Amino acid sequence: MRLKRRPGYPLVAVLVLSIGLTAVIGVFAYLSAFRQPFPGADADGLVRLMESDPEEVFRDLSFLDFQDYAATASHFEGVAATQPFFAASVRHEAETEVAFLEAVSGNYFSVLGTPVALGRPIEPSDDAAGAPSVAVISYRWWRRRWDGDPSVIGQTLYLNYRPFTIVGVASPEFLGAASEFRPDVWIPIAPFRDRYTSWDRQAQDRDIPLVRVFARLPDGAPMRQAAHELDGIARGLDEAFPRPDRPRAVRVAPVTWIDPRTRLQESRTNRILALTAAGLLLLVCANVANILLAVFGRRRSGFAMHAALGASPANLVRQALLEGLILATAGGVLGLALALPLSARLGSYFSRPSVWGETVARQFSLDGTVVL
């Protein structure tokens, strides 16, 4: 093949092409992460419920409103709430450390469709007044603190000097309900309210947006009908518990691991990234096209000889397309290999310092949409 006879121009073309594709694929992977579902959760039919008004497009729900939606809505298989971003001191024999916890409703793990690696998840019976205090620990914490010991199930964990019985270890893929927070432990909301009394006072106020709310639609159920039902429930709540500043408006949207408020805040930066990547790709394509035109221009006599010997125009075009396809494939493979590290670098660069023990960089994956 002619590519072997002239290895210089294919190498240059592949190198130039891979530079542009690396940038574009890396940026696409970064942007795609804003719409990826929770890792380790069943995304099919999983939605998020949020309030919305002209001043704030995405708003958490008050805890009392969540309870009313969960008790009244019939178009969902379940409605669950979570309160991330809390910390507790943990006593391990003679040592004390800080653990980051997420308080969840009893049906949280079942609504998200998240399995456990060991033991059992938190269940609705655990989230009731007077129920024994239980906890599910993260897989990462289990490996680090307990060295992956399966006998951890049934052991007592002291959070802020209050005993909790460890009943399960989360799956290694599940990292919590917020991309910027890595919980070490999940506990039911009922014992959480007993310990965090300031949060309990806020939970009794319908005007304070407090919890992230997730729901699961039955298989094939349209989101539109569920949203219509929630609008009716919201109107009933407005009549029973009117707000002085605004009526309730509920939004139902597919769940994403990165909070939609973050996506909204970074929309301008994301547009600049996309436009820059597209401009670089156009520049790269123009350069590769010039290389190919120069090479094929010098080979006109060779094409003329093949045509004189009986080669049809279709064969000549097929030969040129095959060479172009080989170059594009080689550049694409190299671009894919370099894109994931670039995306991770972008995630580290744009991640914000966190008060939760570490600066959490976003995680990326090259799914089928990005590759396409």
C-alpha cells in the first residue's frame, strides 16, 4: 500500500488529526459528565423533583413538602430524600476521626436501585421513630478502615458518640448522591434528626429548601403524567400552606450526578470550551486536508497511469477513501487514548476546593455518545 511507501505524510496527518480529536473528545467527555446519572445506580426511570421559580431555576424541597409528595403521588414507585454534606466524629477504639455522612430516607437505596456489596441497605423500617440506629458504610471506607473485613456487619459504629449498627457496605461503584461529596456512611433521617437538632428545626419549616428528592417512575411511565400529578399536589399545598412570596412549582427532570445548579453556573465556561474545541478541530481538519491535497496532487500521474491500464474511476475513488479512512481511524484511536486523561485533567482543574476533607475531581467516562 502507498501509505507504507511514504510513511512520512501518514504519520504527520495522524499526529495532527489526533491533536484535534483529543481536544474535542476530551471536551465532549467533560460536557457529557454534566448529564451522566449516578454511578452505581439504576438510571432507567430515575428522576429528580425540584422546585422552580423565575429567580431560582433549581431549588431543593422542604422536608415537609417532600413527605406530602411522597405520601400522595401515585405515579411513582417511590419518592426518596437525602441530606448530604454533614460530618461526624467517629471513635475507633483509641482513635477518633471525622467521617462524612449522608442522611437518607428509608427507601433511598431502593428508589435509586443501588445494590450493596455486603449486608443489606437501609430500609423504610429503619427510618422510624424509636427504630434501632443503623448505618451503611461506603466501600472505600470499609476497605480503608476495616481492611475489607466481612465481619464488619453487626459491629457498632459511634457517630458523635451515638451507637449505630453497621448493616451494610455500599457497592464500590456507588459514590453518593452529590458529585462534589463522598460520604463515608449513610444513616436514616430519623436518628439524624435526633442528633442534629438545628436541622430538625429547619425540617419543620415549609419555606426552607432542605432535601434533595429523587423518585422512580414505573417502566414505560411518561414523565409528563407524573409532573401533572405533582402540579395538582402543589396547588393543594398552596391552599393549605400558602407562601407569601411565590406559589409552588415542581420540576421533574432526569437525574444527573452533577447538580443541575452547577451545570447552570458553569454554562458560560462550557460554551467557551465547546467553541474552542470546535475551532481547533476545524483548523486541524483544514491542515490535514491540505496535506492530503498536496500528496494526491503529486500522485496525479500515478492515477492517470492506473486509469490508462483500465482502473475505473470508482476503484480510484475507493482507494483514496480507504487511505483517508485508515488515517482517520488511526487518529481517532490515538485521540481516544489521550482524551480520557485530558478530561480528568479538566475535571481536576474546574473542581472547587471542598470543606469536606478533599477537593473532589469529577469522574469521566467515554460512553458511546461521546465516542460517536
